[in-house]
Amino acid sequence: MLFCVRMDVSIPRDLDPAEREDTVARERAYSQELQRSGEWAHIWRIVGLYSNISIFDVDSNARLHEILSNLPLFPYMSIEVTALTEHPSAI
């Protein structure tokens, strides 16, 4: 199943700098692990924002929910998910 996911991150300005650094490092490691596995198929930065558009290729809605809710930055994210399917005119 393919999903387009937009993630907008808003880390509180008063978050302890060491906690912020640790959370961002864990996020990077987790996302790269998922990219290597093929479940996080693509990721693009939205220019000028602390946001991204990503494509996930997962077995189920439940698996996508598991991935997203386990993101270290999840508590600071606004997430929009769109299910995708092949277009009939695609070649």
C-alpha cells in the first residue's frame, strides 16, 4: 500500500537543547532504518519549512500508523496522510 504523508514539525522553543538534539538524532536514525528497509520509499523537504512530503510503501494501514506513531518527533508533528493508487493513465 502506498501513502503520501506530509509531516509538519513544530518543536517547542523551550524544549531543553540536549533533549532536542537527542530526539532529532533518534528521528534521523529511525527514518534512515525505514528508508533502508524500503518502507519509507521517498522523502522530500518542503522548502522554507520544517516539513516534508514522504512516500511510504507498507503492508497495511496499521503498519503505517505504527511507523508514524513511533517517530521520536511524533509528539511535535502535524501529519496528513493520503492513500495512493495507480492512475489508469500511468505507463
